[in-house]
Amino acid sequence: MGESVTHRRISVHQALGGGPVADVLLWKRWYASVGVLVSATTLWILFEKAGYNLLSFVANVLFLLVVILFFWAKSASLLNRPFPPLPNLEIPEEIVAKAAGIIHVYANYALSIAREIVIDKNFKVFLKVVSGFCVASYIGSLCNFLTLVYIGVLLSLSVPLVYDKYQHHIDEKFCLTHKIIQEQYKKIDDAILKKIPLPSNKEKKTQ
């Protein structure tokens, strides 16, 4: 029975989309993963440690790119050599539609949460949202946005790989931890709800 459950369990590669992004995150294309790691580390050192300005960096990179392409094209026309290969500089409609669909889903989800808090007065959802904002504010006070992005890149290149190798053991520990957290949350929630005065139903019964 346990073996059939593990065989039906979706793989980490499929959960990540099964495309090139999943290959990079799981180090199946190790050269691309190393490139992402080195690039992220270099940018973090430039902007965070060396104090380099983002606007200046982008302007200098674009300046060098334009100069190289210009002289390459000039020399190619003079020496009858091929021109620099430029990609098709346009965004496909499929990518725009896909991005709009993702934004639409998340926007509706955020609006549904706001509706539960404001209109339905769901106290549990309110506690979860407030707790999430408090955690985000605390984490933001420890480091700046660039460092958070860099930490996110490091976690993206390490957590899926570790989970893919030790998925069974991590799932067992996660289920146990989730059960303990749910029990503690229920105790705290019940304690808070007991302190909130609720309207009595005696009037309804008399009517």
C-alpha cells in the first residue's frame, strides 16, 4: 500500500513544470545552474558589498552592448563579414497572455481573501494575514530587498534539489510538524475566540 502511494506521488520535476526552469533548479543542466548562481553572486557583491548603483550598472552594460554591436556592424560591412546575430526583439503574445493569466489568478485570490476579512469577517483568515505581514516585516527589517532576492535564488537552487533527494523523509517530518502546528494553532484560536464576546441566542429562542 505504501509503495503504491509513493509511485503515485508527483515528482519534484513535474511539480516545477517539467521544463528548462525545473532542469536548472534541480541541477539537471548544471552549467545553467552554475551560471545563475555565479551571476546572482556577482550582482549581489557588486550592489551590496561594492556599493555599485543599479542604474549605473544597467546604463554601462547597455552602453557597452550598443558600442560593441555598432562597431561589429561597421566592421562587418567594411570587411564583407556577417552582421551580428540579433534575436527577434519582440515579446510573443503567448507569453503576455500567460503572464496576464497568472496575474489574474493571484489578483482574484487576493481579492477573495480581502472579501473574507472585510465582508465575511473571517477571524481565522484575518489572523493568518496579519501574522504573515508581521513575519514579512520582521524579515525585511533584518536585511534589504536585494539580499532577500539573493537568498531566494540560493534557496531556489538548493531546496528543490534537497527535497528531490530526500522527499520521503521530508514529507514524514513535514506532516508531523504540520499536525503539531495545527493543534497549537487551534488551541490559540480557541483561546482568542473565548475572550471575544459573542451575541447570545436567547433572544432568537424567545422569538
